[in-house]
Amino acid sequence: MKTYNNLLYKMRMLALAALSFALFAACDDEEFARTAGQLPGTPDGIPTGALYAAGSFATDVQDFSIDDDTEIEVVYRLNFPAPEEITVTVSVGTQEDIDVYNDANGLEDKTGNHGYLHRYQMLPETNYILPETMTLTVPKGKTESAPMKIGLIFDEKLLNAPGYGAAGKFMGNPLMLPLRTQVVDGTVFPGAAGPSFGIGVRPANRFVEELWGSPIEIRALEERPEKFTGIVFCDCRTYNPFYANYYLYKRSEYEYMDLGGWGSASEIMGSESYYPFYDIECLRPALVSYDEETLLPVLTADPDLLFVLTHQGRYMDPQRNRRMKFCVSVEIAPRSPQGLCNLGDEARSSLVWQIAEFVRKYKLDGVSLNDYGATYTADNSPAVDKASYTKFLRDLRAALGEEKLILLSYRADENAALYTEHDGIRAGDFIDFAWWGIANTLCVPYSADAAIKPIAGLDKGSFCPMAIEVVDTPEYNAVRDNVDPITYQSLALIEAQKLYDEGQFGVIVDLGLTARTQGFAENNYGIMISIFFGKIPLHESDMSTKGGWASDGVQMSEANDTYWFDGNGYGNGLKDW
């Protein structure tokens, strides 16, 4: 995101420079010259001014996600205190201004796919309210005007994406209210009409609680009768975290009918109830790397992750309305010599502060940690300390407080140091949930003869022995294809049922929201939740040979169905920015 904003800033300054050159040429015939790669500065004592959303430093467009009528504030800001009072008038631009931005940023529409309408369109006049006075004044000695308030009006007519039908109403193109300035009093650079500044509007989707064409009622998460914790990861570089809303936990009663020597269990119509499947959504990635100059770890959020975190009204609040919580997925950058198992005192303190501030800034519920990726054998790698990870967890818990979540993925590498206590402290005392870090592989550390040991102090009910990821590997295909010939349940899941009965499978981990795309994902898109998680391990009835209650994982219509328009309906679940 920082690189993106820097690029926008440079583009805007190039436009300002062109305007200033024309202005200076009219006043002075002196030849203009500059060194390659440098922009001409403003004349001494003349500030540069531009419109901004209040509290923001975005230079061209500031997006707002709205799910109701919203009031935003716009200010005129200078790069240094005004030598005199400066007043500008503000006017609404046109679609032409918007298209300049669209073209400059290479934004294109691909209307044959869901989520691929990227070019901004003009916000209709019925969806904004301007103040009576469109004037902003920066007092002498100040750098910013008082704010001007603009009302944004939410209307479901803005949700005009084609082809969704009964699945709900969704945003088509993002919208923009372009604003232009004209200096009327004082000297400021540029002196002519300023470049356009856009108020981006991304209205929140309205999805229908519907399954296979029939309306359903989704009950509150806390009403879910079975006690388990569902955790899902979303890679924001590819997928849309909003789609976690479409994964449901279905609970229904089955009745066994004896038909004279043979019989079967059938679902009792009307006995079903629906709940959100996931309790926690982990957004990734935020990467830990190593600064060679300071010799300290650095936490960097991916630009797509930052986009989601700065548009929470669209991508996160719908899940919050279902009582889902959000964690940031903190991972070690590939081949980084700095991991969580070689943190010195100063490095540990620095990283704890960075993570705690990130969680606080974006109002998250906690953090998920994954140390896989660190290269502890690199020449410049700090020495491994077996107590490092445990001390880091202790300090992170102190920084976050007891109300925040700490989740953890671990393997049998340097993470094995978590098996034992260090200096009288146990890693499990600071963790809420953990899971085995190799996808689609069963690991039972709480068994007496297990080679892999549990995290010291972690209750077995807080551990997931097998995290599922839809990926074309022998491990995934084995879990999917190796089934009991009578019940058609996965053999791995039959083992999971036994573990649950022993109190060892209270956590279900889905390592990646996926999307409906062609190829492997197309054929496996709906299998993961309905076959794997729906029956791990929560059921009495096997849906075949005995009655009782049974669970099932299902997907609501928009994620489950392909809507064909313009010749192609793929793209459900992909990011739409």
C-alpha cells in the first residue's frame, strides 16, 4: 500500500509540476531547467495545497465502505503553515476526471467474472449531499482548513452487479465523487484549478439467507449447540474475506427406518437449524523480516491485507455482525534469518510492540502466529534460543491483555522447544488455540506413544490434530478419497470422531478460504466444508445406518452456485478490489 500511495503521490506531483511550469512561464521568460528524475520545487514561501479526506493522507482517492448513510469530512491541507489566509472553492468534477484516474492506474472491467469490475463510476447525485457553502479556508499560520461535511447516502440500487439473482445484491463498479478546487484568495501552488480528488464509495453487499433457492434462518453463533471453535484463514492477496459469511453449520435429526432386514437413516424434514460455521477469521499475510542495519525484526503488512483492514465496513463488519472475530496472521517472511525461536531481549520487545500496536490500530481480536519459513541456518541468523518462543508468547500476552486471542501453528522443528517449559514458564499458558502445522496430516500429540509432543500447558481441547487445506497434494487427496465402504466417511474423519470423543478435537482449522475457479478448485470448491468439516467430528447419526443428530457443512447460494452471465460465471470468492 505504501508503494502504491507513493506512486499516486508522484503522479499527482507531476501534474502539479506541469501546471506550475505554465504559470511560471507566463511571469518570467527565464529558461526552465531541471536535473533528470527531479521535480521542480515551489517558489520560496509558497505552500502546496490539495484536498484530503480528514485524517487521511491518500493523495488521489480515499475509499469509504458504507453500509448506511454516512457523513465524511474533507479538508484543504498545505505542506507548511500558510504565510497568509488561503481560501479555495470546491466543486464536483465529472466522469472525465474519474476516467483519467481509471486510465492512469490501469483499471479494467472484465464483466464476465464476479468481482472484476474495477473502474470507478460517477456517484449518482441522489447519493450525496453537499454543504450549502463549498468553501475551505486555511488560516494564516495553519496547515489545514476546518472540515467540510459531505453526506453519502446508502441505497441498494448501488448494488447493481449483474447475474447474482436470489443470492443477494452486490456492488458492481466502485463509485466516486470527484472534487476539484479553485484558489480564490491567497497564493498557493498550484494557482489554477487543482487536480481532482476522489471520494471513493464501496457500498456493502446485501446477501440473502438462502440455501438452494429456499430461505433459511441463520441463528446466532453463540446458539450453536455443539461446542467447537471454527477457524478459517483468508489470503487477502487472492480471496475475499467476506465469503466466510457463506459457510454454515447445519444440524438436523436423522431417523432410522427398519425395512425388514435392511434400512437406512433419513433426515427428518424441518428438523434442521443453521449457524455460522466459523468463530474466527485470520487475515493474511503480515510478514516478519530481518533488518540488517538495526538487527531487529520488522513487521510488514501486505498491501492487500491493508486494503481489507482499511475497508472493514465492506469486508469485515458483516462477519462481526455474526459475532465472528478477526486475527491478523503473522508469518515469517520466506528465508528470513529472523524467526520466533531466535529473538534476543531487544528483538523480542520490538516485535511484541509492533504486533500489539497493529492489533490495536486496526481493532482486531488477536493474532495468529506461524514460525514456518524462518531460515535459522543462515549465516546472518541470530543464534537459536530454546526459550525464545515461549518468552515471546509470555510478553505478547502481557502486551495484548487477556481478552485478545493468540493462535499458533507449530511443527517438529525449532518449534519443538514449545514442548517443555523454560525458566518456569509454559507456552500453553499464553495460547488460546493451536494446530499441527502440516496441512491435511493427522497428528495426535496427546497420545501416550506419540513422537510429537503437545505444547507445554496447552489443554488438548484447544488443539486441532488436522488442519485442512484444499490443495492438489497426495495428503489432501488421501483424506478426500480414502473412505469407509459402508458410510462413505473419510477414514481420517472416523479417527477424528474418536479423538473428539476423547476431548482432543475441539478446534477445526480451515487453512484457506477458496474460490470457484476452473481446474482443481472448481472440482473441490464445495467438498472441503461439506465432507470434511461438517462431519469432523460432530455427529451421532452416520446419516446411513443409525439415527440421531448429525451435522453438515454447507455453503449459502452465492458461494455455492455459479451464475452465468456474459458467458462466464467464475470468480465467486475472489477478491473484488
